Amino acid sequence: MQEILEQIIDYLKGIWIKRRYIIVATWIICPIGWYFVSQLPDVYKSTARVNVDTQSLLRPLLRGLTVETNPETQIRLMVGTLFSRPNLERIARMVDLDVRAKNTAEYDAIISQLKSSLKLSPQGRENIYAISYENQDPELAKNVVQATLTVFIENTLGESRSDSDEAQKFLNTQIKDYENRLVAAELRLTNFKQKYGDLLAINSGGFYANLSREKEELERAELLLEEAKTRLASAKAQLDGEKPVDTDLMNSRVQSNSSVSTSYDSRIEQIEQTLDEKLLRYTEMHPEVKELTRRLDELMGKRKQEIDEYYASISATDNDSGSSLSSAGRSPVFQELKIQASQYENEVASLTVRVANFKKRVAEIETKIHSLPEIDAELTALNRGYDITKKKYEELLSRKETAQLAQQADETTDKIQFRVIDPPRAPSKPSGPPRMFFFAAILILGVGAGVGMSLLMSQLNPVVTSSQQLSRATGIPVFGSISANENLGLIQWHRKKTIIFMASNLALILLLVAFVSYFTFPHVFQAPLRGVLG
């Protein structure tokens, strides 16, 4: 450790002996460097601060009613893309920087300078952002900051409007598409039901259930027919035992259509029940309701036709009786028996038609046992496709209403509000360049270069400054030393060199003070100097 300290002391002594190189280096580097720093143009910095408020009162009120977006994410996106090429070009056009460029290279240089000089930095946790820009022209610096602030606000608000418009366009397109699909599905379903209406009516309550019900109706009708035939036979037997008397013939008429039973009554009742159930779920315009209504009207027409035929048969019977009988008439008992027999004949005929109809329907159902499952499966597929399309269509309509409500909320009040805390101003004092830092750095550089040169020269041309150094250099022990005589003038010579070194440093410091004062107190030094030179 002692040897290291002695080595360091020897280096310092060598530097001190060669201190004239410090004077040379400092006077070459420092004045020239300070002059160039003083000639650097002044830079003016304009700054604006803006607060981005995302705590809108409307936001919690509309929660669950509209599409919620995260304003924080939107702000981070706009902060990250503010200095993109399109935005920088827009800022350049707003402050007329683009007219200064004569070619593409100059225009690219302007955009690059804007990107490197513009700064956007967050301040604190309250969404406060500072926008700053440095330029030699204070008015231009202010205009650039103002343009950047305008682009930042308009882009943030415009992005929300653009997203809402795009969502509306997309939803309208999808709704139109699904509306066409829904119309096509309804048309396919209607055509299918019109094509297989009779089979679907049979299968409305289940194929085997309908078959079983039709067989039960057939058995019931056959039983009623047998009973009616028995009553008719009994009435004819009684009628044959009666004698005619001199009375007028009483014609029998069925006074009400509701009292006449037809072969279509059970089917009409079944379709009416099904129609009532469908009307509870659908409107009159639904394809199934339309098909059931058409089928009911068709059966009602057939029922009316059968009743008309029934009335016609009664009239024919009365006419035949009137032509064959004399005007003498018959007894009241005979007349009553005649009426009963006629009624029983009509009842037997009606039941005969009903039994034949039921047999025909049972046979039709049994013959279509293989085609009904396929038709039922196809109908199920059509209904499933229709239901899915309708559900999607209704969901899209609901989403459209939600999007419209969100857009109206955005147009009424902004979820993101901007409050300019400090508007940009044209600075009156330059903010740079940092000349004091440059002055100090150049001074340190000059002194460091001088010390380095002195050390280098002391090693290239060494001077022995102590007996220990001589002993280490030669390897021979030194037993004593003799001081120089004052008559040789060495002491005065070293004193003179020290004075010159101190004076040089003092003059250099005074020069540095002059440079610093010139820029620190511009009104004291720069204004009078400009007046003299001007």
C-alpha cells in the first residue's frame, strides 16, 4: 500500500512538473468549445397539460343497458399511436410545416424532427398528460403543441364515434341477411305445410295416437249405426201395422243445422282445438295458423255440402210420399211413426257415411305409416332451422337497439372529457440548449486533456523528483541528497512557472465567468452589446 501511495505521489509530481501542457490544452480546448456553445441557437420549449376525465356520471347509469367500453384502454391506445406517421403528417399540415419542404427528403426530415422533439408524458395517477415541443421559433413551438393537443382530443373522441358507426353498419348488414333468411325459412315452412297439410293434420297429435283415436271413433260410429238400424227396423215394423186416415200429410224438416250430425264434426272439433292452442302461441300470420285456418274452412265447406244433401233427401222423400198417397191422409199415430222412420233413415244414412269416412281415414293412416315419420322429421328440421334463424334475428335486433342507445349516449355526453389545465403558450425565455452544463463539461474536458498530456510527457521524459524514485529506477540505494543553491536560480524559475500557471487558470476562469454571465444575465450584457453592434 505504501508503494502504491508513493507511486501516485510520483505521478502527481510528474504532472506538476509538466503543468505547462495543462495550460496549453485548456487554452486550446476551452475557449474554442465555449465559443461554439455560445453560438448554439436558443431553443424554446412550449408545454401544455391536459386532464383526461373518464369518470362520467352517465356511465354507471347505463351499466347493463348499453355496450360498455373501457375508456382507459382507449386512452392508452391513443397515447401509444399519437406520434404515428399519419398523425405527425396531420400536425405538420396544421402548422404549415409541409410547405417548407421542397422535396420528399426534406419532408421526411421534418416528420422525423417532429417525432424526436414532440414529447407526451403522463404526470401522476389522475390521467394528466403533458405535451411539449422544442424549437428555435417560440411561436412555432406553441402552434405545434396546440395542433398535437387538438389531434389527441379529436382522435380519442373520433375513435369512439367510428367504432359506433362500424358496429351499426355491421348490425344492419347482419339483420338484413337474417331477415332474408327468416323470410325464406317461413316460405319453405309454408310450402311444406301446404303440400302435406292433410298428413300434418293427421300427425298433429301423434301418429299412433291419431290412429288409435280414429279406430275408436270408427267403433263408436259402427255401434251407433247398429243402434240406428235397430230403431229404424222397429219403426218400420210399427209403421206397417198402422192404417192411413183422412188427414193432411205432415212434412218433417230439420230446423237447425246444429242438430244434424255429419262425418266431419270430429275432425272440425279437433282442428278447432289445435287452432286455439296455436293462437295462444302465435299470431294469425304464422304459417301453422294459416294452414289450420285453411283446413278448417275446407272441412266446414264439406260439412255444409253434406247437410244440404241431407235436406235434399228429406224433400225428395216427402214428394214421393205426397204423390203416392191420396189426399185422405192418415192417423196422427201413423204420421208420428212416419216422421220417426224418416228421421231414423236419415240417421242411418248419416252414420253409414260417417262409418265409411272413418274406415277410409283409418286406411289412409295405415297406408302412410312409412311416409309420416319422414315428413315429421323434415318438418322438425324446418322448424328447428326456422327457430334458430328467428332467435338470431331477434338477438340482432336487441343488439341493434343496445348499440343505438350507446351511440345516443355517446352523442349526448362524452364518456371521456378533456380539460386543458395549462394551454400552450409562446415562451419568452429559451429553455435550451443547456449551456451551463456544456461550459462545465468543456472545462472538465480541457483540464482532463491537459492532465493526461502532462502525465504522458512525464512518462516519456521522466524527471526524478525524490531519492526513493531514483533508488527504484536504478536499483542502487541512495544514502543522501544535496539541495540546489539559490545562486543557480532554480527556485525562482519554478516560482515563476507556478505564477504563470495560476495566472493562466485565473484568466481561464474569468473567461468562463464572462461566458456564463453573458447567458445568465441577458438583459445586462446581451442587450447593450446588441445595441453597440447594431
